[in-house]
Amino acid sequence: MPSCAEAGIVGALTGVMGTLEAMEVVKLVTGIGEPLTGRLLLYDALAARFETVKYRRRTG
């Protein structure tokens, strides 16, 4: 089995992001929970840390 240095971690990272996106869809379709509407979820894979940033559309 190759090490992470040899094979990379892109596969695991895409799995984490895909799972988060799938959960957002479930929340929107079922109407339960609090979806990330109006917020951006940032993920630092090296530190395994999440941060949420609020945003709004420009009016103009």
C-alpha cells in the first residue's frame, strides 16, 4: 500500500467534500436542519478545521 506522500490525499479530500455537499442537499430537500444558505463553509484539510463565512449579494 502506498503512503500518503506517494499516493496523495486527494481521494479522501473529495470524499469529505462530497459528503458535506450531499448532507446540504438532504437538508434542503427534507426541510430539516439549517442549510448553509448565505454562508460559505471553508475547510482547511491540513489542520482539519472548518470555518463559516457569511456573505451577501451586492446590490447595484
